[in-house]
Amino acid sequence: MILDKVKVFAGNSNKNLAMEICSQLGIELGKSEVKSFSDGEVYVDVQESVRGVDVYVVQSTCIPCNDNLMELLIMLDAFKRASAGSVTAVIPYYGYARQDRKVAPRTPISAKLVADLITVAGATRVVCIDLHAGQIQGFFNIPVDHLYATPLLSDYIKKNFKDDIVFVSPDAGGVERTRAYAKRLGATLAIVDKRRPRPNVSEVMNIIGDVEGKVAIILDDMVDTAGTLTQAAEAIMKHGAKEVYACCTHAVLSGPAIDRINKSSIKQLVATNTIPQRAEAMSDKIKRLSVGPLLAEAIKRIHCGESVSSLFA
């Protein structure tokens, strides 16, 4: 594998993940410094030549999302102006993805705005994992490689859950994702009927499907304040489930999330490391799986002109 024309750089949000990707690829992490002036203004110093090189910038736009987004944009601009052969934004967690449409009059479509910013800043390709809304791929006028954590999470489930399981979608929007897991592992499907009166506040109404006497696994793309997740878990237990577990790709875990998870009936939350684990967001109930090998393999295939979609066949 010829990777002499590949360099991976990292912003401050995902440095450990970037180092793991480099380890998988057998290359060194690119030398750069991303810092701030005293007023918070971001400054980037690329400390090695990237002329003609295929550059991959690893950065999740997670907490603090605006700072990490600005770091990403300024890094992309720096590599563009340094005459990189190509600049790929590797965004394991794409922030602002929940604002993918107008939900009320006079509201922004921020996911599209962020896509435009990334393109104008200099990205020639984007790699991301489990977008909150698949149509965000169409917000870009450059190639987007949309990766999935499904094989990683489903392999973990297959190895660790032997009882009769039922996969549960926490809302109607996640049914397609949950059905894919159920089909892959030969399990049944249930749905939580949920009404959301305002952002970050949810109310569970009913369970559609049979969970009685089964091990329920709630599947979602992200867990933010964990209100939806923990309310769904309580409703599932009331409907006779033996145990409740949860799986997600992006563990945002903001606000009261950890307290809610610790006090809930959820036995374990399995998440990936698309978002680094903050000190204040640690819990014995949370298990982390690494997407480093997945991203490294995707980078190899992109560089060599091979199929990325066959990763999920």
C-alpha cells in the first residue's frame, strides 16, 4: 500500500482518534499547531510541507461545537493555501446536522450553511459517520463518503447478547436504522411513539411491538441530553422487558445526560468514539468502541481509488 502521499492532521477535538488512524495506516500524525489568541481567535500553523499531498483533516464538530467548527474551517483554508493536492475533511461527528430542514417559519437550515462553509474553506471531499439525516450528503457540491457504524455495533451485539433480543427505535425517524439491525441479526423490532413539545424535551406515549420478556436494545444515531433515551427505557421496562440496553454512534452527552443515564434502568450504553469522552461525561454504564480502524480503511480505499461502500456489504 503506497501511502507516501497521504498525511493525516488533527484539530483539537479528535487528536487521540487521529493518532489511532495513523497507527492503523502506519504513518506519523502530521505536524501542526492549532491554538487560540487571548481573545479566542483560532490560529493554525502547519509545520511541514503538504504541497501535492493528499491531506486528511480529522475533526469532529462536537462540544465546544463552534470552536471546533472554526478550527476545522481554518485548517482547511491553511492546507488549501499550502497547495495540498487534495484536502479531505474527516468529520466523525457532523455538528448542526439536526438543523437539516425548516421546522418552523423563519428558521435556518444550519446543516446546509455548515456544508457551504466547509466547501468554501477548501475541502475537496468529506468523510463522515452516521449523519443525523442522510440528505445532508446532498448539501455538499463535493464528494461525500458516508460511513456507518452498523458493522461495528452489530458485531459487538452479536458477541455479547445471546438472549432473545428486540431492537427498539426511540422514535419514528429511526425505524429504518433499527430495521437494518434487526434484519442483520435476525431479531424483532419495536417502536417508541414519542411526542416532542419543544427542543430537548420529549414525552413517551406508547410502545409499538412486543418487548415483554425480551432484552431490549434501543438504537439511535446520537444521545444528547438522554431525555428521549431514558424515557424510552422506562416505558420499555413498564411493558415487561427483561433488561434494557442502548447503542448509539455519537455520544454527545450534554447537560443532565450522565445523571439521567446513571439513574435510569439502562444497563449499558454502547457508543463509539466519534466524540471524545470528556471527564464530566464519564460513567461506568458507558462502553466505547473505536471507529479508528473503519476510518483508516476508508482513507486507504479513497487514496487508492477503491470502493468504500463495499465496507458495509
